[in-house]
Amino acid sequence: MNARIRYDFKAEIWQHQSEGGWFFVSLPKAISKEIRDNLKWQEEGWGRMKVIATVKGIAWHTAIWFDNKHDTYLLPLKAEIRKKADLRSGDIIDVSIAV
């Protein structure tokens, strides 16, 4: 099993402006910079990096994506997770990711 580096942070849930837009949290820029400086080699296409995310005790395998426009990684929150954890746009949540 590979060792993972864990990052814990608070973030606000936001929804992309497009119709039916996805919901995300943006990683803090300092954490994104640390990940990019040290772990970029793990990125797949389009700045995608596999992680295990945890919110409200619910953990799932997912990926973060580097967004050049905002200079940070984004963690998508799919409907299944939002429903299980009772999450809404504008909520400020505790997030843990393991890279």
C-alpha cells in the first residue's frame, strides 16, 4: 500500500455557473502550491490527481483537478456525497484529502 499525504482544511462549497453546474470546494492556495510543487508527478491528464476525500465522516475515492484560472485544485462534490452528508452550496465544511 502506498503511503499517502493528508491535508485538512475548511472550504466553502460553490457551484459552477453553467446549467446543471457541478459543485466544488477549492483547496487553499497554500495547500495547492505544496501539492503542485511536490506531487505534480502524480497528475494525470488535465491536471487530474487521484485522492481519497473525506467530508463529515464519508470517505470516497475521487480526484482533484488543477484549475489554472483560479491557480488552485478543485475537489468536485458529486450529488451522492452531497446527499449523504446533507451539503449545500455556501456551506463551509471540513475537508480531508489524502494524496
